[in-house]
Amino acid sequence: MVTFKDAPTGQLIEQVSSELKQVPEIKAPAWTPFVKTGVHKERQPTRTDWWHVRAAAVLRRVGVVGPIGVAKLRTTYGGKKRRGHQPAEFRKGSGNILRKILQQLEKAGLVKKMEKSIHKGRILTPKGEKLLNSVAKKIVPQRVIPEKSSSAPQVPDGKHEKKPVKKAKKPAKVAEPKVEAPKQEA
């Protein structure tokens, strides 16, 4: 069975973002055309639908890492701040954007809050996992498992496979010692 972890990340996020545009609870606030996604950025995003793309990326991240909170996501979406002649330093991403996205995903029923031993944060709900897996099935074709026939030779797997034989190296050419001609005395 194909899961969202098997699908290529870029394609999965693009497809999930188009699915999230259909969800009424997930909509970009009025201030999204004017904000940067962190202090390390110099300009705001150029894509008009960047909010839904970020929401899809956060949804996938919650599914892969889960339980995860805003602080860890800020680190994930951070980057290097250019400081002119000084060396660049790491800065965290915007917490407000991530917090609002998580709240919208929670309102849509795709993620929920949970405490797991000392870890607390958001995890995927069955509805969120179903959304990600359905998109992944469209992207990744089903793997066809060949049937084992009794007439085919059985190949041992793992440690007992034969390794390819390495070709012997050609011996290095040995330089012959130079023989000097006898000196003629005049």
C-alpha cells in the first residue's frame, strides 16, 4: 500500500495544496500579500497561493514527525539571515504564520493536539492521513509484486549474495635504472 511517505515531497505538496484550496476552513488572511515568512527573508513570497502550499507542507511535516509544535516548525522553516559583511546567521521562521496554519488545519479536522510522554504538539488525524494517502496514490503508481515461481532459481537475499569479482589491477610499470655511459678521458 502506498502512503504519503513514499511519494516525492514536491509533487505531494503541490497536489495537497490544490486539495486544501477546496477546504473552506483553510483560507489566507488579508495580510498575506504583505508579509515575509521570516526575518531571514528579504521579500514576501512571490506565489499568490503560498499560504496553501505552506499549509500542505506543514500538514505533511506533522504527519512525518508528529507530535510537533510551533517551536520546532519555526526551526524547520527558518534560514540564514544575510547581514552584509558580517557572516550569515540562522534565524527562525515566522511563528504567527505557522500557528495560524496549525489552527486552521485543526479546525478543518486534519490535525489534533496530543501529548505523547514528554512530547506534545499536533499529530495527524485519520482524516488528514486519508487526505495525504489519497493524493499519494494518485502520484505513485501501485507497485506490482511479481509472483514467485517454483521453477525460477532462488536467489538468497542479504548477506549471502555473491559479490562481483573485482578485476586484478595491472602491475605498475617499474622504471628501469638508467645506465650511464662511461666517461671518456681526453
